[in-house]
Amino acid sequence: MTVRTRFAPSPTGYLHIGGARTALFNWLFARRHNGKFILRIEDTDVARSTKESIQAILDGMNWLGLTWDEGPFFQSEMFDTYRKFAHELLDKGLCYRCYCTPEELVARREAALKDGRPPMYDGRCASVKETLDKPFALRFRVPPGRTVVEDIIKGNIAFDNSAIEDLVILRSDGTPTYNFCVVVDDATMDITHVIRGDDHINNTPKQILLYRALGHALPVFAHLPMILGSDKTRLSKRHGATSVMAYKEMGLLPHALVNYLARLGWSHGDQEIFSLQELVDKFSFEAVGKSSGVFNPEKLTWLNHHYIKETPAEELSELLLPFLKEHGIEAKGDERLPKIILTLRERSRTLKEMAGSALFYFNERVEFDPKATQKFLLPENIGLFEVLVERLSALSEFTHDALEAAFNSILEESGLKLGKLAQPVRVALTGGTVSPGIFEMMEAMGKDLALVRLKYALEFMKQLPAS
């Protein structure tokens, strides 16, 4: 048997964290078993489905690297198929015409609630033999008995069929309903494993009854526990329930988010960091927990910091460009960028943070921190800066080692310690007292810009009144 999984989002919004984890688990399971991963867009809700939402889902999947083997398929293009299967059930007597109007149904439900009865359809049209000349929906006849959902995560869950009303599978306007579409799709696409959130668990017994009515073998069901916010309640925007692409805009790396989502409800011992291939090799549903996972933004940021440090600087260079552009910096083609990144990534948790820290590398002038200038850009340092500008101008290679040698020669001649020269230079080059290592930073900045900054600081000090 070839494993076939599917991810079937509704295009009524963005791809959110919960949907992305569902897609990832389907993708991992299919890849683990050399199977197929199918993407299906459940767009039967024409009023709420939008092209923008479809594109947002595709963008999110592609950014995460969750490539699909078949699809995307669209339910809106399958209406004739759904109607065909619905009428086959009608011909077999497994469903019936329901002539109740929406107004009648609403009134009966309200009356049932008022009387303390379950607001279920009472099946009054099930016994109507003749075909009436009026609009009708098709309702599936729910058989008596119990339906057991065999779930590989949650175990067996039994449902009493008496609590399931005869469900509409085709509305009076000819449009199919959700549960029927899902079953027809999964059956005709030969889906072997239905892996989805446990908010779908109450739909599963209805779908099992429809599978059986259609004469199709049941898939294996795996219902994933919900993801909760850090306050242990349903995930909200405040606690991380935002678009997957919003995390891209925050400066997260896709493999960091994939790693985090994989660990959100699944584990492999105490291991926290996984390559994509490791996730494929080690993923199994035996290791998926039964309790809800808690979304932890700090843990996600920690993982992202790890991947920023591990990702080659050349690869980060391309990813950093749009974040620099947000600051008005066009850095494409700047050969300094990989070196700049190497000086910043130890302290950068996100690409957005890294871009903000990199600004001093690109602007011709920096804004001096007044407290830093009062302490370090003093007239007494003019002589040191003049010698430094002269020595650096003469360097044929502007490298870490050459810069360190130049500094050491000046320090030896002046009898000073490194801090007495390095801190004023740091302020001159960055505007403040905190920066990457002085020699790494200067090499990354480059000779031309470093000299421009040092000369500017020199002129600044010369204009100060002598102490």
C-alpha cells in the first residue's frame, strides 16, 4: 500500500500555525513512508473563499518547504462528482429527499431548545415516498447503533448514532455539504491516512458512516491535539495564532519554524534540534502526545537564533536583503554582506533584528550617542586618531590580522591598553559603545567607509574646546 496523506485547508484566511503543523505532520508521514502528499483546497464556501487566501496558503506552504506531490485540487471544480455520488446514495435508498424549508427547520430547532430537547432534525421527510414538485435537499439516513472512531493518537472513541441527525449531503440549491465533500474526495483520491486537528473529531463518525455507505474502505484516522496559547487557552493572535507568512516578515527562518512546529506535540527523546531529514527519518505517531501543545514564542525565537548561527552567511545574505530594504538600504550586490552577517549573527535572534543592528555598516554618517562622545571622542584622542588614520590608509589588506597589528603597534608606541584606543574608535565607527569585535567589525565595514568615519570623528574632536 502506498501511503497517501492530504492537507485540505479552507481558503477563508491565511495559513495559521495550527494548519501549518497539520500540513507538516501529513508531509512528514508521507515522506517517512515514501508516500504521496496531496494538497486540496476546500473552497465550497464560495462566499468566504478568496483568491488571496488561496495564494496565502500556497505561499506559506512553499516558504516552509512543504511541497506537495499532487494538486492543488479545488472542491469547487468537483460539484458534478459530488452530485453524482449523492444521487447514487438516493437510488440505493441510503438518503432521502427533505422538503423542509430553512424557516421550518429554524422554527423547529428553536422550539426544541425551548423544550429542552436536542435541536436535531426529526426525520419527518424520511418516510415520504412520493416525489413532490418543490425544492428539496438530500439527507443521509443515519443507521441505528454506534460508530467507533479508531484513532491512532487518541485510541477508540465511541459515538451513539442516535445523537447524529440525518445529515444534509446536498442542499436544495444543489451545492454539496462539507462532510460529504470530504468523504468523496478522500475516497476518490485514495487517501490512506486522515491526519487533522482534533476539532474535527465530531465530524469523524458522520464521515465514517458516509464511507461505508459509499462502499469505500476507511482511512486511518489521526486527530492532533489542539495548540494552546502560553496562557493555556485557545491560541489567539496575542499568543501566536497569526499567519505563517507573518513569521517570515518578523525575520524567522522557515527551517526554524518547521523544527518548532514538529516539536509542538511530537518528541524524540530530549532532542530539540532536528534537520529536515532527521524529522522525516524519526517521525511517527507513537511519539505524538495526546495533550495539547503550548505555543511558546520564546522557544521559537531561541530556535531561530540557533538556525541563524548555523546558516551559511551567503544564504543569510539573500534573506536579509528585504529587511535592510525596510530601512531604505539597497544591499544587493554588496560584497561585504556575508562578512557583516558574521559579525552580527551571534547576537541576532531574527533577521529583522539583524537588519536593525547592521545599519551602521551602510550609512556614510552615524549619529553619535552624546554620552559616548563625552566620554571617548575627546581632544586628547586627536593624536591617536591621526596616527591610526595614517596607518590604516597605508594598509594593503584591510583584514582582521592586519588591523590588529596596526592597533598593537600604536598601543606599543603610546603605552596604552587596547580599550583606550578601541572604545573611541568603536564610537567613531558605530556611534555607540557596543558593537561586534572591533577588528571583525572594521574588516566587515571595509577600508573606505572606516576611514571616512574616522576622519569625520577626527574633525569632530578638533572642533571641541580644549579641556
